[in-house]
Amino acid sequence: MEETGLERVGKEVLQKAGIEKNVIVRMSSDDLGLKPRFEVTQDGQLEITAIHEAEVRRLTGRFVVKQMFPGYKWLLAAHPYRFAVIPSLLIVLVTLLELLGITAFQDLSISISIISEIIIASILIFFSYTASLRYHKWKSEFSEYMREIDAVTAYDGDEYETDQHASVLTMASSAGISILLLILKSEVSAIELDIISPIALVALFASALTLFVEMQRGFFDESCFDETDWIDDELRDPTTSEANIASRLSAQIAGEIDELNLSDYFERETGLDASKIDVDYREIPFPHCRLFHYYTDEDTLIFEVNDLNQSSAIHFVDSRLRRLATPYFKELGLRWRVLIIFNLLFLIFFYLTLPLVWYAFGILGGQLTLLAGGIIMMVTSWINYKNHQKAQESYRSLLDESKYMTDYDKQYYYDSLFANMTAYDIKLLAAFLVLAAIVELIIYLLL
């Protein structure tokens, strides 16, 4: 069977990694419902289910790294949120075994509980330490190697971003489960809480300490900042290649501003009519470092663009300009655009302050406050939903009119920028209603 172009792409990545293996690409589509994936067949060939070159590169690269990394290292680097679930499951398992042991051997209940708490404390400390102080290092190794074998593409989103999310989730979930189970054990067993709590408290403190150390790494991703780009604390001059790409992007931006009628938008936002523009382009190593930003310098509108290469920069700039041309940005004022942020903050602070209202004004005051909060959330959620729905339809139409993008590009940028907008509105409202139902259930049980 003749080798396809996508299979040659996969083989190139394997060859850069020094692996001799055949690659078979099975074409997929949204209609078939098959997600991009890879597996090794019985005869030792790498079989990839994908639809685009970017997916083949990414999956082949992940296969290579998975072969190189130990299982635990691969799990944390590539699937940090799966890793975060493991300590919680282990803590639940240890607690169940402890309760069974106490029931079966009541004379040894104190010893069993102390041993159990030591094991749980060890789980807390080990997984918090690993997630906090090893995740950043291993994820960076994973990302750098993917780049070395040319497996990184502009369509990988935040695949290579290193943040504190995994550390926080591991610590929060395992600590929360531990506290809840500690309370549960004090209720269902004969063991006094104050006998075993010091062990749990020490473990929680040690876990929190590792998380604190991790948070001090900084709030920016180090992989986006290459030290070679700075000379005497100043950004280096663009290379010849970057200057040529900047010139190409400048012509594209000027043409699209006219095509999309964005002059009024930029004049409203910056005070300039976009008659004179310039582009500062830089190449960056990873897709989550991509940047599209504009600002003014005297009478010139400057567009700052960071991307992996010229081709992806053309698509990236096109997607951002067309996003600005949607009614959501072009017609709506800032106060309407930040309404979804208001809903999120309102949801958080409403339920933080509700107990105080309840304490000050009683059950009736709390009920009326809950009703008022529900009305506010429903009205603002409906406004958000309609605005975002209109923006989705407009953005989809604008992408369809693009002369720069393929169908795959259009779907990717739609999914990454606008596809989930209405879903966020519904989820926030649903979260408010679920919490309201829990509050009402608590009132019913108390009364």
C-alpha cells in the first residue's frame, strides 16, 4: 500500500526521535465520532486515528515521549488532572480498609487508626510534593522534547502550558477528601478525633507548604520567554525572516481592516483610524505563547504578533480580526462584554455572604435574598446567552468568508474562541440553581 502524506509526516517525527517504525493513519471525521488517538498494533506498527497533519504530529510525538518517560512521569506531564484523582481514590480506599479493620478487630482500633492516618498523611505529602515540585519540571521536559522532534504545531492550544492548576487540584481534592473522611470516621467509629487529628494536620500543613513553594515560581510561563531574545534587558531586533513576515502581516491586516470595516472599532478603542499601521512580529516556541495585541505609538497603530511561523501567524491574525468584527466586540460596549465576569463574581460572593444575611435577617430574609439573586442571575444569564449566540453565528459566518483559512482552520478557531460561550452562561446559571437547591434542602432538614 502506498504511503500517504500524513503517514510520511508521522514517520518523519519518529525518525527525528531515532525510532524505526511504520505509521498507519486512519482517517477520521466528526461524523464518525472518533477522537484523535494512537495505539500500537499487534505487528508493532503505530496506528493513528486523525484528520489533519497537526493531529498526526502531536499524536506521534506523544507516542515517542510515552515510550521514553516512566509511567508515573508521563501521567503527571501529559495527564495532570488524572494524576490529581489518584490520591483522593487512595485516601478513600485506605479509609474504607481502616473502618473494616476497626469493625473486625476492635481491640486494635487505635493502632489501626494511627497506621491508617500515617498512610493517608504519606499519600497527602507525596502527591502534593510530586504535583507541586515535579510537575513543572516534567511538563517542561515533555514540551521541549516535543519541540525537538518537530511535533509541536499551532493547533495544540495550551497543551504545553505549565501552570499551578494540577498542583492546586491535587492538593485541594486530596485535602478536602481527607478532612471529610476524618469527620466521618469520628462519627462512625469509637476513635476520638483528637487522637488522630495531629497526624492529619501535620500532613495538611506539609502539603500546603509544597503548594506555596510552587506558587512562588511566578505567574508567567517560562517556556514563552527565551533568554536569547533579550540583550542588556532590551528585546532584540527582529531577524530578517521576522521582518519579512511582519511586512506580510501588515499588508494582510490593512486589507482586512478595510474588508471587515474595523476602522471605526479601532478609532473608538485607540483614538486612531488605522490609516497608518505597523507590525512587530516575533517567533515563539509554543502555541500557548501566541499573542495578538495592538497599541498606539504617536500616530501609528502597532500590532504585536507572536507565533510559531508565517503560516500560523496568517491564520491567527485573521481569526483575531474576524473576532473583533463580531457584534460582541464591534457593537457591544465594555460593560456588556464583561457581564459574564459579573455573573461569575456574583455567584461566588452571593453564596459567601448569604450566611451573613441569614444570620442578620433570619430565614425569611435569606429566602428573599435567594429569590432576588435568582432573578438577577436569570436576567443577566439571558442577556449573555443572546449576545453570545449572536456572536457565535456572526463569527461562524465571518470565518466562512475568510480567504486565508482551510475548513480545518475555521473549525479550530471557532471552537477555541467562540464555541463554548453560551455553554458558560448555562453552566453558571446551573451552578447557581444547584447551590440554591442545596440551601433549600438544608433549610428543610433543619426545620
